[in-house]
Amino acid sequence: MRTAIVYSETLVHFPADTPYQLALVELPDGERLLVRIAGPLATIGDSVRELPPVNGIPFFEVIS
């Protein structure tokens, strides 16, 4: 699985859905991906690692 650094993040509040975090992450090669964050909230500059996608949605988690 790949690792990345959080470039930007936001918490999404949508009616009838639990709030969730989206982040723009930067991979080591400079490519940026928009992903969902699983588990504890990420902040800008955090290291994250890829998890298996869910319904085609890429998920990453904070590396502790």
C-alpha cells in the first residue's frame, strides 16, 4: 500500500450522513489524490497510508 502526506483536508457534514473527512494527499512522486480518511482525523502534514478501497472510493488512514 502507498503512503502520502496530507496536503489539505476538510470535514464534510451532509444531512442524513455521519460527518466524514476528505483530504487531498500528495504521493512521493508528487501526484495528488482526493481520498477519504478512516479513523482519527488527519491534519495538514500528517503521514497517511492507503487502505483497501470501498466501493471504488480510496481510503487512507493516519500513520501513528
